[in-house]
Amino acid sequence: MTTFTALTTLRGRDRAEALGEAMERLEPEPTGVGVFEIEDGSGLWEVGGYFTDPPDEAALALLTAAFGAAEFVVSELPETDWVAKVRRELAPVVAGRFFVYGSHDADKVPEGSIALLIEAAMAFGTGHHGTTLGCLRALDRMVEAGDAPETVLDLGCGTAVLAMAAKKIWPDTTVLASDIDPVAVEVAEANFAANGMTGSVACHEATGLDHPALQQAAAYGLVFANILKGPLIALAPDIASVTTPGGKAILSGILNPQADEVIEVYARSGFNLLAREEIVDWTTLTLQRVTRN
């Protein structure tokens, strides 16, 4: 079945979300509407609708004028088996000892690797994105250095691939995961089950560290926070407060030009920079908590 898309950009989350809601009332009705912040530091938001019938371009033009958005770009997409396409294009990822794969590549798991099954439909958090890959590489370096923290937190866990990697490499370590999105928590639980890890990692819906279980488990010897620059900066004092002196923080979701600012903010919270790695547009930082403020 042919699919049509209508995409535009504009500034401001509130206006973007309002435009998305207005698109849902169009005739013909879209099958779905998405509102996303463009992660390039521009401050722009993308709003897109998906249609099985050609959208009403006159109605789209009225929305453009009403919300001060750029002109909609309408495209026709040919019929595609998207699941098969994703599976073809998302090859397994190797990050040191870690091997992240979809079930269609189960026969390719190398002997001796730490295998992490994440279905290809979950593209963000499979290891193909530079942020997740950077975090896995940073974790691999910690293992090489002989680190073995007693407690680990995967903050903003998404697919929970990082929490699973930590638990597999350190089975006696207490590992917790959290995400602000309840759907992400459900995805994480599904991934634990798919990897034979049900009950091995406690996953909680939480805004930042605002959950009794996350506070009770502190202090952490390792905190993953693969989110974005803004939340990372806002959470710096909280992450410092739950990281044990000498403990590590692996941070990502940071565009390369943003890294110095994040390093500076975390330095003021008592972290020293141990390593930084750039993968395409994204930087991953490994920091160590030195003192309590």
C-alpha cells in the first residue's frame, strides 16, 4: 500500500505539539502523527503526518500559516516491507566484547562474545546509533581496566541494552534501569525476557532520579545516562549525589560541539574526565566522581 508523508519544521515545543494535534483532525485523517526535536542544536522541531490517501495540501497550507511553520513537504512512498528492510540494513553491532543483534542474526553470534538480543524494529538503542555504541565501548574499556562496580544505574534506559550489558558482564552486580517513558519501560522488560534476564534488572518509570527505589539503591559505582545535553546538565547535581566517590558516569546523547559544556558542568559537580570518544556526530564521555560537594 502506498503511503504519503507530510513533513514540516518550526520552532518551539508547544507550537510543534499544537500543530501535531491539529494535523490529527485533518481530512483525510492521518494514520499517525509524529513530533520530534531535531537533535542538531538548531532549536527546530519536526512535525510529520503519515497518510494512506493523499493529504489535503490546501489544509496543510492553512496549518503552515496558522502555526508559523515551514511549508509542508509532501512525499509519496512506495509500498515497502519495512520490517524486512530494517532487518537487512541493521547488521549486528560489535562493541568490544559485546555483540548486539536481532533474532534474524542469531546464527551469527561469535563464540565468547557477550550477546545482547534487541529486535531490529527498535532502531534506537540497538547499538547502531553512535550514542549507544559509544556507551558500550566505554563499558568495554571499564571491563578491560578491571572495574567491577557493586551497583549500576541505566538512567533513561530506552531498550535497556546498557543495563543488560552491565548485568551480563557483572552478574553479581545490582543493576537498575529507569526511563521517563512508560513505553520504554515495557520495551525494556520485553528485552529482559528475550535475553533470559527476567527479574535480573529492576526497571522503573521515573523522571530523572525521582523514584524511591533509585534513591534507596544509591550510591552507584556506575551511572549510564544516554539522554541529551539539556537533561544531562540539569541532572548533573543529582547524578553526582548518587555516584560513589571513585565511581564512574558514562554520558552520551551529546553532539560533538556540546561536549565541552557538559564536561565543565560535571567538573563543577565533582567529576573528572577520563575519556571521550566521538562517533560521527556524537560524543560519549567517561567521567569519575572524585569528591562530594
